[in-house]
Amino acid sequence: MERKISRICLVSKPNVTHFLQVSWEKSLESGFVITLTDGQSAWIGTVSESEIGQEADDMAMEKEKYVGELRKALVSGAGTGDAYKFDFSEGDCCFSCEKNLKDVSFRLGSFNLEKVANPAEVIRELLCYCLDNIAENQAKNEHLQKENERLLRDWNDVQGRFEKCVSAKEDLETDLYKRFILVLNEKKSKIRSLHKLLNEVQELEKNIERER
Amino acid sequence: MERKISRICLVSKPNVTHFLQVSWEKSLESGFVITLTDGQSAWIGTVSESEIGQEADDMAMEKEKYVGELRKALVSGAGTGDAYKFDFSEGDCCFSCEKNLKDVSFRLGSFNLEKVANPAEVIRELLCYCLDNIAENQAKNEHLQKENERLLRDWNDVQGRFEKCVSAKEDLETDLYKRFILVLNEKKSKIRSLHKLLNEVQELEKNIERER
Amino acid sequence: CPSTKQYFAREYDCYGDSYFVNTDLTQLKEVFSGIKNPH
């Protein structure tokens, strides 16, 4: 089961924060349960799949689009801004939601709720859910933090190895060239000696020839 | 201000979940405020620094140690297990806490609370704090999740570059040796030619000498 | 002995690389590894 609790303000009681819980099984469009509380009383209502379909038809809106609007208003937290207006009439236990457009607002839906005989139980359940959620988030947070630190250590480690490799590659090139030059110079020196020797022998031969 | 809300069970009402909020300014030992609610009524009490000191003295315990015990019982969430017993007497509005040891339990503290005239306000404030906490942690988790994804991408990037560098280093070594071998063997070929020529010239000279 | 010394001086450079015989990867690596301080 999924649920979302948000803070809302009612048009008729703007100074009293109310809490709206929307819960659903598979998807919002399969139907959902609305719970409304002011911290003292509580009201609950079920909105069925067919009722959602009916509301969408009444508004000449595609069902998917209508559910999307409901989601934005009741679940996504957008309801805390000025985009939506909520109201609840205790007399007929009717919860209504309107969407504000530029100069106009249009009715998004109205749902019948029933006053709960034991509101304390509902409120305790909300608090329990919140505390569980907080604990879960904190645990996730700690886990992500540890992961984060591990990834940073790993990154530093591989970055260090990469820098060492770059440095080692440069050193290798320098080192090999130095050794190569030493060995090459020996060969060049040998070639020079042989040239010199050859020149001397050839010079000697020329002198002999000249004498002859 | 720091605060912690936990679920507790009262010995006298084991089937009704209660909620205990402990809030403090600088540190727990400077004094704290206890709020207790069952989702319907609420009680508040302030425990001052001197009262904490007095309780510690009464128990012949060092103040620091006593505050540590209070922290474990009221703040750290250990209170949800069997390590501690809580009770609240509505008649005299006295909240008490005991620590369970093997076969014995000893009184950790008892604090006087006052019934709140407008419990709904307290409950709304608790719910608001919970919702803010949930939203904050969710945002923090999303941020950490993104950070982790970024770190993983960075790690993969550097790991890739490291592997390329290792490969490039091996290729460099192979390439340099190939070139060195080519150049050195050219020089050796030159040396062999010069040596052969020198031998021929020396042989020729010997023959001429012999003829002479 | 002097003649052996003379022979090696004729055939090999001071790093042990032959003047006359072509080198290969193994031999060159061995010559390079024998160079204690190339700097």
C-alpha cells in the first residue's frame, strides 16, 4: 500500500493546519482512501475506481488526465502551494478540491467523508507511519552516506593509481631513451673508430703505392 | 533546538501507543521539555538543569552518567525495546521512567507534566515536525543518491582512463623497444660492413706487401 | 685473461651489447637491465 500525507489549508479554516492522507493499493486510479484530520477530529472516505471515472466524465476529461490532476493536487505535494484550494464542510462531511488557473478555478473533485468515532486511533496511526518513515529515511541516509564515503575513497584510490601510472609512463619513456642513447652511442663510437682505421689503412696504402 | 519523538508503551496502558517528544536547546543536561500524547490528549513538562542534577544526586550517580542514561531511555530510541519501562499517572500527571536490569528495575526519573488545554495544537505541531523531517530527509537522500551516481560515474571514468594508461604504457614500451632494435641493428649492419671492408683492405695490403 | 678481455672488447660494448650480432627484444631488455645508472 502506498500513501502520502500532506499539510493543507482549508478555505473555511485558513488558520488551522489540516493533514490529508491519501492511500491506495495498486494505483491511484484504482481507487483511494482519503483521511483528513485537524489533530483532534478525523474523517475518512473511500473513492472508488468508478467514482473516479464518473468525475472524469463529468469534467469531460480523459480518465488518465484526471487522475494525473488528482495526483498533483492530493499526492505530489503541489497542494501546499496556491495552485489548489481545499475545503471541507463539517456539516455534510464533504471534502472538495479546486484547481486555480489564472483568474479562474475549476472544481477538481468532491468526496464524501465520514467522521471517525475514534480519531485518536487515526492520529496515532499517522504518527506511527511518520515515525517509521523518518527512521527508514534516516537509515537510508546513513547507508547512502557510507556508500558516498566509500565511493569517494575508491575514486581517490583509482585517481592516485592513475596519476602514478601517468608519471610511471613518463618515467619509463625517459629511462628507456637514456639507456638506448648510451648503447647507441657505443655503436656510433665503434663506427667512428672503424672509419678512422679504414681511412688510416687506405692512406697507408696510398703512400705505399706512391712510393712504388 | 533539537528534538526527538519516539513511540512508547505505558505500563498502565500497554495497548495504547503513546508518543514522547523530548526537546532541548544546547544539551540534554541543560534541561529539556517532555511532551507526551496519546493522539487525543497531551501533557507537557519542563525538566530544568537543577532538577536533573537533583535526580542524579538522589541516585548517587555522576550527573554526566545520569544524563547518558536519560539520553538512552528518552532520546536514543532504546526506549522502544524492553530495556526501559515508562508510565504515566493521569491523576497526578507524573511521567516516570525505569531501567530494567536482569531481575531488577531501578527508577531513572519521574517528571511532573501538565495537561495541555489545546492538545490538537500540540498534535498538529508534532505532525508538522514529522512531515518537515520526512521531506528534509527525502531531499537529503535524493541529493546523496545523485552524489553517489556522480561519484560512480567519476570512478568509472577515472578507472577507464587508468586502464587506458596502463595499456598505453605497455604499448609505449613495446613500441620503443621495436624502434630501438631497428636503429641499433642498422648500426650493427653498418659496423659489420665497415669491419668487412677493413678486413678486405688489410688483406689487400698484406698481399701487396707479400708481392713486394 | 688478456686475450679473452681483448676478444670481448672487440665483440661487445661496455653494456654487453654485441657490435656485430643483431639484437632482439629479450637481448635488448637484458642489456638495458644491466645498466645500473642511466642518468
